[in-house]
Amino acid sequence: IKICTHYTDAKGNTVPYQPGLRYLSKLKPHYIEVPGWDGKSCQNARSAEELPVHALKFLSLMQQILQTPVVATTTGPSRKHFLTF
């Protein structure tokens, strides 16, 4: 899974994200890559602890990057797929 961490301009300066193809086409995205996981195995999870290890690591990384706790996630379209932490 590729996660864009930030953008730089032609001079290498970090710039804030703004939506818009014209704006973004002038910038270079910087990514980190993390291992993926089998999505079908996630749908069988009934608690956060049952998620695949790489899914848990991904959620932990998102908490670090966004500096906010993950309190819930979903693994599918129905209510039974809603998991809290």
C-alpha cells in the first residue's frame, strides 16, 4: 500500500496539500510503502484484535501520521463489519 506523506515543489520545498489536478501536477508526491493484507480475511473479524497483523500496523501508522487515535474501522458494507478499538 502506498501512502503519500507529503509533496514538494520543483525546488524541493515541502508544500501543503491542496486539491486540484492543475496544482498537484506541478508537485512531486513522496510515498512510503507498507505491506497489504487479504481483505476477505478482514471481513470475518468480529473484533479489532482479529484483524490481520498488517492491517493493525497500517492503522497504527495512520494514528502516527495523522496524530489522532483510530477509534473505529469497517471491514465491509454491513453493521457487522463495524469494529471499535
